[in-house]
Amino acid sequence: MENIESIAKAMVKKGKGILAADESSGTMAKRLDAVKVPSTEQNRLNFRETLFTSQKIKDFISGVILYDETIKQTASNGKNIAKLLSDQGVIPGIKVDKGTKSLPLSNDEKITEGLDGLKERLVDYYKLGARFTKWRAVYNISKVYPSKMSIVANAHALARYAAIAQDTNMVPIVEPEVLMDGSHDINKCYDVTAAVLQECFNQLVIHKINLKGIVLKPNMILNGTESGKKNDTKEVAEKTYNCIKENVSHDVPGIAFLSGGQSEVEATENLNSINKINTTNFSFTFSYGRALQQSALKTWAKNIADKKTVQTVFDLRSEMNSLATLGKWKVDLEKKAA
Ligand code: 13P
């Protein structure tokens, strides 16, 4: 039977991961602008439907996070998008936060909004076929940030959201994202991420969340993009693995990382390195947006009508990441495919 614990387990099943195709229309406009395609409702659907009908999506993708617009759209075969996915054994999910606003009384920090009316929206999304949800909080690192206020306020909102999701029989993806931007080093990223995760779990417990029925979507532990330091995959894997092991309840079935601006191959390699050292019961997988879609989007923009080529590119990225969930990816496989 369908319950949140079994859905959460299925989302992080070994060999599979999540496609984050839940870019808001604003973010999608930026992505399409970059490849010089007009961001119309039809084009957004066309690209997404191309991915959702790829030959191998059912083999490597456990679930897809949709955006409000997409879950209400109809595919060219007449099915609604959630049904198109679930008919292939891919679980439909939905982004339910309403984006970030400035955090009052703290310059340059963000708070995620969307709790008002959330219960009613989730009931509607459930009827449309969604079985899991996503809410993203963001934290920036600088000499003074993130503040205690941002850490507590965002964790509180994440926990309130998670409670409403579980109360609607949907799995909450809890996404506290510590951004890569900044001149900080990898150790600072570790410390900040540890503090953020600790407060998230503190709030999740206060809000009576069933931790076996969530999926955590954290950042990996990396040097800041303006630090001038290169990331070594072994170091990234050890620090990320330790940070999760030390600060996340072991009741959580799986950790599905965001890619956060890493290149496609970097995101795959780091996930692979983490799985090579994993001796915990956590399933470490992916919930990538850019790192699954970037090459596919560029290919699509060259010839929107050539769905087959776009799907081959997307299936290859999914397959590489599937191998990374098993610690069986090798760089040679990328070269061979190229
Ligand atoms: P990226 O993998 O591109 O970071 O996107 C994942 C996501 O869902 C961000 O909220």
C-alpha cells in the first residue's frame, strides 16, 4: 500500500534518482534565454515532455519534481503530465514553496514563503497525482552570514511545511541549500551546513515529523566559487559524507543531493565518490536540476523537433548518475559516450 515511508524509500531506491524539473516560470525564462529559445508556455512544456518521454526515464529516474504550471498541463498524447509519469512508474512530485523574499531585519538574507493556504494547495496537487513535495530554503555564506535568525526561521518554515505535507499523505523533500557562492573554503561550508542541518532536525522533531517519511535534499560540502580553490572529489566526498552522518537522523531513508551549480560531470563524480565510502544505511542519490538538464537543453535548443537526440543526451546523464548511486561510475564511461 502507498504510505509515505514506502514512497520515500522508492524515491531514493539504489540505481535511481530524482529529476528536479520544477524551475519556476521566471527561472525557466532565464534558462531558455541562455539558449535563445522564447520562454512560452508551449516551449516549456515541449522541453519537459521531451525529457519525460525518454526511453530510459523509467530505468534511472524514481521521481520528477514538477512546477505548478507543468502539473496542470496536458501532454501531446492527451494524458495529464502526472499520469504520463506515473504510467511509467515514475513518481510525480511538486514544488510547493512560493520562492524567497528578503528576511526582514537581516540584510541580504532570504526566507522562503508559501505556508498560507498550503494545506488546500496540497490537497489539490494530490488530486492531480503528486505524491511528494519540495520546499527549498537558501542560506548564503559570508563573514557574518548565515545569521542565527535565518537558520532558525528557515528551519521552522521547513518543518511547518513538512508537517502539512505529511498530514496530506505526501512525502516532503526537505531542501536546506547552503549556496556555493562566496570566497569561503570547504571547512566553512562544512561548519555552516552542519549548523543548518542541526537546526532543521531540531525543528522537524519539534513538529513531530515522521523522519522515515521524508527525503533530505542538501548541498554537498564544497569550496566557495570565489575562493580560488579547486574541489578535490575525495575531499568533497569525505566532508559531505561526515557532515551528513554526524548531523542527520539515521531514520531518514535517503539523501538526494542538489547540484547547485556544479558541472554535470562534477556532480556525478562527487556522488559516485560519496557512494564509494558509504557504510551507513543512508541511500545517497541525486535530485539534480541543472546537472541533469544542461546538455539536454542545449541540444534541444539546436533543433526542437529532434526529440530522439535530446532524449539520448538526457538518458546518458541519468544513466551516469544512476551508476554514481552505486559507486560504479567511471570517467571512461563519459569519454566512451562522447
Ligand atoms: P540544481 O540541481 O540545479 O541545484 O537544482 C535542484 C533544485 O531543485 C534546486 O531547488
